[in-house]
Amino acid sequence: MKKRQFPPFSAVKAFEAAARHLSFKAAADELCLSPSAISHQIRALEDYLATALFRRENNRISLTGTGRDYAGRLSQLLDHLDDSTRKARSGVQEQTLRVLSTPGFAARWLLPRLARFEHAQTVRLHIAEGAPSTDFANNNADVVIKWRDDAEEGVDVVPFLHSARYPVVSPALLEREGISHPRDLLRLTLFRDEVDDQWPEWFRTAGIVAELAKGDPVYPNCEYATTAAEAGLGVSLAYEAVVGATVAEGRLVRLFGTTTIPFTIYAIATEAARRDDPLIRAFQDWILAEAKDQSAASTPICAAE
């Protein structure tokens, strides 16, 4: 059996707190120690590891590359230890599942369905400001809902949501502008994407050679465009799998029967080392089943042909 190597736990706590705060004083306040005690503990840990974890310059500290990586892993381990300890003390055996997602996917797809997940009360949803990180050593997540399904080393990536795209507008804008033909869209504000902008493809599929206006707004993700379309500010080229419920509720109206070619838009990413975790597996199986049911029930809703 492999012999485990554990550093002094008091030194680990001191280093992790100092790394989070980037301050020995703040770490000392958190752990009810003196700054000199924190410094001593960290020196002891650096001696144990035979490597520097902090750079010390002009009374300021910063993490070395090794320190940054070690701190991320320790924070995750201590979070798990904290969760397990709290549950053991309270008699609660079910673990927390931390899911990291974009705001658009969370609001329009996940949250309306989450109550159907058997362990929904264990899910703690975290929202990413940009593309959700799959660096599980530092992202404080058990599951990441990632864009597309690109392979990553050490990460299991399972695609689950595929979608075509079509134009959507608010009912008020549709009534005001009298949209009846795809060419009518060229006189309106079209919301563009920084990545995967597919308006040119959609117009080609609709049989229109179009030169798109250079002044149209460009957004970093589809949720901004969809929200702007709901507000009646223009036209979004929305993902059918994401906005289907919004269209069914009448807050957006689908235009025309033309769509882009479907492709994978979301995948579930988890640490390969945790692929057999029962709660992660349960969440993955549930989300795959939900996506399959949605695909089978999907029906076009068009305001104009």
C-alpha cells in the first residue's frame, strides 16, 4: 500500500488562509493567531515541501506558480473536509453538489427543471461571469456546464444539449415592424455574437445574400442578445434548445421556419478521477434524460413563413 505523505495540518491551514487573503495579517485574524505565527507555519510548510510558496517583496506577498496550484488544491480539499465534517456532526449523509454554469443556461434551462432532480436540495448553483472554468483545482465546482464539447485532459466531457438557431423577437416588435419576410430583418437591429456568430449562415440558408450592418451590437454570449430581444430592442438569433420555453410562454416569438444546422452547444464536465461519484453520476444521468425528453418534445413555433 502506498504510504501517504501529509504536511503539518496547522501549516496547511495557515498557508491556505494566507493564500486566499494574500495577507498574513488577515490569515492571522481568521485563525486567531499572530502574523508571526502564520509566517512561521508557512516557513515550516515551505521547508517540508522544499519549495517556495510565496514571493515576499517590500512587505507584500504573492503566490509562486507552485503556491498558486497548491493553494487551489488545498482549498478544494478543505472545502470537502468542511462539508463532510458538518454533515457528520449534523447526521446528514448526502453531500452538496456544486454546479458551475453560465447565467443564461441556469435561468432558461436548468432552474425551470431542477425541482425534478431527485437530489435537487443538494445542488448549490454557482454562476460564471465568463466561460465557466474546468480547472477543478481552483473553480470550487463538482460539475461544470461548459460550452461545446471540446476534449480536455483529466476531464470527462459528456455532450447533452444540441440545438439549431432561429430568429426571435418580442411580440411588440413583431407587431410594430410588420415582419413578414426574412429580408425584413435587414432593416432591424440584429444582435451579433463575439463567438459563433451565425447570422450569415442563417441568411444563406434562407436564400438571401445579405450584407450585415457593421453597427449592430456585438455581445459576448447569447443570453445578452436574448434578453435584449425580450426587451424589444432588436432580433436575436437564439438557440432553440435554450429559448424554447420562453417562446412557448409568449415572451419571444420565433420567426420563419429556417434554422441553422444543429450542433452541440453544452456538455457536462467533471473530473475524470471522480467519474464514479454517485451524486455526480445521478446529476449527469438526470440532465441527459432531461435533454433527451426536450429533444423528443420539441415542436417548431413560427410567427411567419
